Amino acid sequence: MTIVVEGTPDPLTGMVADLGPLDALVEREIIDLFDHHNLNVEVPYFHDVMPTTENIAGFVLATLAPKIERGRLSAVTIIEDEFLSATARR
């Protein structure tokens, strides 16, 4: 998974987003929800939506975007293998 956060770098840190809190957010909101789980059964959103790579990318974008503290989440790419991926953009 690739997450793109855009914005103006903080003048003190030089970063658009602090990667520590961003990693923790992704772990808590996405990885813990998906890892070793049957998405169709255990993730309510996917009860009625097929968990395709495209739909997973959109779900991750919609879930994380309002929770990003600095910057703006502009894209999420889910990578299936070296040749297949899907990107959701704002």
C-alpha cells in the first residue's frame, strides 16, 4: 500500500506529515482491520461491496482522509503484485 500526503512542509521538521503518527494511524485503522480477516465477513463495509483492489483503495482513502492531522491525503494505491495495482485519488 502506498499513501500520498500532500501539503506544505512544516518549517521546523521539513515534513508534510509526521510518519510516526501516520504509520500508527494506518496500523490502527487499516492493518488491524484487514490483516488475517475475511473482508466480506468481518469488515461491515464489504458486506455489500466486493473487496476488489479498487474498492479497497477507495475504502482506505475514505477512512484515512478525515483523520490525517497534517497535510491532505491525496491518493492511496493498493498493490496486488508487480504488475497490478489500483489507485484511489481525491
